[in-house]
Amino acid sequence: MKYFKFSNMLFALLFMITSMMYIGCQKEEQKNLKSDKNLEKRDKSFTPSMSIAKESDYLVFNSFSDLDQFLAEANTSSHTSLNSWENQKGITTQRQVFYNVMNAETNLDLSLENLPEQAQLVEKAKEPYHSTEHNQALNAGLIRYYGQAPNSYWDYSLVEPMVASAVNLNGLVKVGGQLIKYSNFNFIYIIKDGDIAKLPLAISKTDEFENGEIKVIKTNPYNPEGTVENHETEIRSLCYSLPHENTFSKTNSWEQNGQKTFRVKVEIDGRAKANFGSTSCVYGTGCTFQVRTQAQRKNFWGNWVYSSSFGPSLTISNATWSYDMSLMPTCSDYPTVYNNNITGGSYPKPIWSTFIPWTNNGFFPMHPSTSGWWVWNDKKICTTINMQNYNIPATYNGNGPSRWNLVK
């Protein structure tokens, strides 16, 4: 009988110790999350360095260079400052929708976590539900879910999320007189003279197409959980200018640092596609070379979400890369190779450093001259931009360059 009582006492003691350890671990994880509790640690004001007009409900840029520079500035600015600037401008971008959804979902989560314990149990027994902002954005096709349950999560549905700070809810922006629509699938539509009345014709196309008035670009749809197989086109001594694509990305797995309630990831999104011009002769190219950050935490129901309560800092110190491309005077000719510069000749490797104090879904284009659009009226493309090598020493949420290995 004494042995039985002693066993019960020992069991109770062990249960209390285990419970205390569990609660302690949970509190420690919450402490880690709350270390970045401030919603924004970036500047509270945003003033772009270029002139930007407004037409109807979308932004108008004088050139692709202005658009590229705007994206570099916007993507390192706070959501609060960008919202204020957009409100003054009288437009709403897809970036603002994403931020509003994230903020609303975070507030819903906090309200549930602050309920009495019994009320929390009642809510947890229900099917997970969402904010009005989430449901509206999902129904409008502005966000979608990626990955497999139970690890699926919502993110941009925009074909090129890097431009989310510049496009309206319909994916529209005007650049250098051309009206561009970034779809929520895998197409980019270009109206060459900017006449919006021609947009329905472009949208009706189901494959790549070009005539004197419109151009339809088909590309790989955005998928943050996808893998990329890198490939590159070799420079040829005699070249025929044809559409082609180079990819030079670096993907990574999620890092949880032994914790259960949050995870982070840093990757390189690198690709260039020469397809501006005809199918037999291209003279323009787009290029994406950017650092991509993601930070998520588990919500009230234990599902992964972007949260305005969790955004670690990102530090990049003395990143270097080397790239080349080749242009020629006619559609079939002997090309001239350019190294580390798109305007001609050979230059030293670029060097780039940055510090972003708060980011959980960031797109940070590398500069100079390796993200954006370029069109040459007097030259044709033999091979588009290709990264021969890069070394991007990134530290994110305390995880250093050796964890992310952003090296080619």
C-alpha cells in the first residue's frame, strides 16, 4: 500500500515537472517570437527618388530604369510608409493587400490567444477560420495557397511578386508608354502603345504572341515551394538571336532552429529570359536576381502563416557576383561579350551590402544592373544575362552564410 502511494506521488511529481518544462519551452518560443514584436523597424516615411504619375488607378513610370529603381527602394521600405504613400497617391497595390491580410490574420490570432482557456478550447475544436480581408483576397485571386497540408500557407498569386509594390489590384502598371499587366497565373501582357482598350485581345491569347500592338509573355508561375533546375545558354561564336532563358537560382529548406512555432528561409531567385522582339530575333530581356526571405509562425490552430508579429532582420555583407551577356548588330552575327555590365565592355565584379531590420516576405533585387528589363533598339541578343558565379553572405534570424550557402 505504501509502495502504491509512493508511485502515485512520484508520478504526480514527474507530471508536474514535465508540465513545467513544456510550459517553459512554450514561453521560450513565444519569447523568441516576441523579440521581433515591433511590426516595423524600418523608416516610417517613403519618398521615391523618381517622378511617378498616376493614370486611372495604376502607376505610370517614365522608363524601366525608373521602375527597377522604385522596386529596389520600395522593397526595402516599411509597409506602413508604403501604405501612407499609396493613400496619398490614390492607388492600392497588391503589396498593400498582402500586408492588410497579414495584419488582419495576426489580429485575429491574437484575439483568439487572449481568450480564456475554456473559450480557446471551444474555438480550437472548430474548423480554422479567417479574417474578412483574407477571404476577400482569396476570392479575388490575389492570394493562393502553396505547399501540401498540413504545411500549406497563403502567399501572393501574382506571377512576379517582386513587382507587387508597383502594380494595382488588376496587375497593371504603365512603363515608358507601355501598359503592362502581370497576371495571377503565368502570363505577362504588354500593350505597346499603352491603349487599355487593347488589353482584352492580349488576355484572350493562351500562348506567347506578338504583333505590332501587343506582346504576350508566358513564364513559369510563382511558386515559393517549387524547386528550380538551373540551366544556361552558352555564348556561341556565330549566333542566331532566338528566345531563350537562363536560370541561376539557389533554393533552401526551412530552418526552425530547434523550435516548433516559427521557421525562416533565404534563397536566391535568379533567372533571365530574352523574349522581347520576334520569335526569330530578340532585342530585349528581363532579368530577376534577388534575395528572397520568408519568415512564418504557427497560428492559433497550429498552421503556418505570415505574421506581422514576426519579422527577423537580414544582413548581407560584401556580396559579389560575376555575369556576362552577348549582343550583336544583326539577328545573325558574331556577338560581343559584355562582362558585369549591360551597356558594353568589361567591368569589375559588383559588390553589394545591405541591412533590412524587418522582413518576413521580402524580395530584394541585386544591384547594379542585374534585375529589371532592358531593350536595345540597335542591338540583338545572342545570350541573355547569365551569372557565372556569386557569393551572397546572408545572415537571417541569426543563421549565417554557412547555413544558407548562397554560392554558385
